[in-house]
Amino acid sequence: TIKGFIFDLDGVIVDTAKFHFKAWHRLAHDLGIHFTEEENEQLKGVSRRESLQKILDWGQIKLSESEFEKRMAQKNDWYLEFVREMGQEEALPGAKEFLRESAQLNLTIGLGSASKNARLILDLLEITPLFQTIIDGTVVSQSKPDPEVFLKGAEALQMEPKSLVVFEDSLAGIEAARRGGFRTVGIGSKSILKDAEIVVSGLDQISPVEVINQLNF
Ligand code: B16
Ligand code: MG
């Protein structure tokens, strides 16, 4: 039976994926590298360092470590400029309601994000207290699709992966959840998130009870 939910942040709870894309796009443009929204799917859920490495690989560019660090910092500065202007309305439709309903059902709630900015964003949205554990980019060493982020969440919540549902918008994240033995809900399009057990376009399209019923079936 299902006892708890672990949520990814970007693209599930909050619409920051577009800010990541804008910041990476700007950086890639500066380096003379062209990349599309389709290629950007491969950056979702992937750490900052690995994302930059992928972009450089696409452009067949090599950077020194110090230049690499500078570019990562630059991307994060641009990203944070967008984030700081973000308001409550940047929470994705239905996300807050879904979290609150889950809490009312006494489900355990965790966060499993690759982002080092996760706490800042939860604070800006004023939803930090809803989470029993927050596993983010500051505590994981292996990027999704490695299951580390979710396994650490399960450990912190003292629950087995099979009784936890992971909500993810990224290909890498769904793969990570599957590898870890978690149940999965994809947030996005069925054509991209083929391996998720349930796919909905957003948390406003399903309720916690419906998720549990469909997965227990
Ligand atoms: P940061 P998630 C991920 O967050 C994003 O999807 C990904 O695009 C980003 O590169 C990564 O966080 C690292 O973020 O640069 O803020 O540390 O989807 O796992 O919540
Ligand atoms: Mg995500």
C-alpha cells in the first residue's frame, strides 16, 4: 500500500523549468552553441555541472575547470534573477492544493530535487513546512537517473520505496524512481514520459486519492 509521496520540484510543483531553460539558452548562445527545447528535455532533473557538460559536448567545446566554474556561477546568477521575480502564481496549477490534500490524508511528504536552490524556492512559495524531508542538490552526489535522491528520501522517511510514489516531470527522474523501486507519476506528456505508471499534464488533473486508487488497482 501507498504511504507517502516524494515530489520533484522543478516542473512538478513550480514552473522554474522555463527559467533553467532561459538561463542555459543564454549561456549556450554566448558560447555559440545552439540548443533547442527538445534537447533541453535531457537537462531536466540533471545537476548544474552535468547540464553544462552536456551543452559543451553538444557544441564540442572544452573549458578549463576555472572557466567551467565561472559559467556555472553565471548560469545560476541568471536563474536566480528569474527566481527572485517569481511570485506565488509561479506554483504550478493544482500543486499547492495537491500537497495540502496529501497532508490531510496523513500521507508522508518528501522532496527529491536535484536543485541546490530547492529550499529557497519552497520558502518563496511558503510551503516548506509541508515537507517531512527535503533531499536536494546540496546533499546528493549522484545525479538522476541514479536513484540516490529518492533512496535518501525513503531512508529519511523510514519507508520502503514500493510504498512511496515519486512525482516527476523529467525522463531522468522517472528512470531514477523506477531504478529505486518506487511507484511513479509522470507530470508532462505521455510521449516523453513513456515509462511512468500514470502520466498527467499537471497536479490539477488528478487528486491524491485517485493516484492511490489507480496504483493500488
Ligand atoms: P540548480 P529538479 C533540477 O531540479 C532541474 O530540473 C534541472 O534543470 C537543474 O539543472 C537541477 O535541478 C539543478 O538545479 O542549478 O538549481 O542546482 O527537477 O530535480 O527539482
Ligand atoms: Mg523536475
